[in-house]
Amino acid sequence: MARVEVVTRDGESRTLESTGACPLMEVLRDGSTGVEGTCGGMCSCGTCHVYVAPEWAGKLPERSEDEAMMLEALGDFVEVRPTSRLACQIELDDGLSGIAVEVAPEA
């Protein structure tokens, strides 16, 4: 089980837990944090854009080309930070327990 520390778009701090290995997007979506995951994790909608806490960003795999392109497109509408990621591309496991993210504004 992985624990996720999340700040919602409303500024509310919450702790969520996954029930096993799964994409971060699913935990955030199911936890009613405002993340929609409209594309179902296909890296094509950007509704799961999050800002990963800097201390966690280096522990994640690098962005894929598709993820980087989607984040670049989102930059026309919302702030994209160096730690911006699509939650659908972050696979939670015990090694990421405690990861801290902030849900980005809607595009």
C-alpha cells in the first residue's frame, strides 16, 4: 500500500492510500481530489496534471515523449513547472509511499 499526500485545487491537504500498485491518477480520481482522468490513463487529456514535490520528483522515471508533449500543450493554459507530471504516468508502489503532490489548476 502506498500513501499519497495531496493538496487539492481548493488548498485542502489530504492523505490517500492505494490498495496496491496502480497509477497515481486512479488514487487521486477515486479520492475525489478534482482529478478526472478523462482519457483513462492514455496520456492524452491532461486532466491529471500534478506538481510533484521536489524531493520526490527525482525518484520518478523520466517523462515519456508523449507525456512531455502533453505537458507542453498544457503550458498554453496553466503553469507547467519543472516538477509537473501527469499522474496517469506515475505507477505507485511501496517505494513511492509518502509521495507528495499538488493537483494543478484545470486547463
